[in-house]
Amino acid sequence: MVCKTCHEQIIKPDKMNVNHWYCLNDSMWTPVPAVRNISLTSNPE
């Protein structure tokens, strides 16, 4: 589950806007394992 902007950037990484992905900084600390997994594997930095 990702927003439209995230999805477009996953499909077309050359259009990546790293500022949009800063939400992952907080998401990776969530108690929900699936969200943590996506946060850690999707973080472009």
C-alpha cells in the first residue's frame, strides 16, 4: 500500500523525489512489522 506519488516513483525511479520519502523516517519505527519492512527496503537513502 503506497500513495499515488510513491507508486509512480517506484515504477519510474528516474522521477524520484527524495523529499517525498522522508515519511519513511518515522514509519520504520512503527510496531506494525509489514510497515517497517516496506520502510526499510524502500528508503532511497
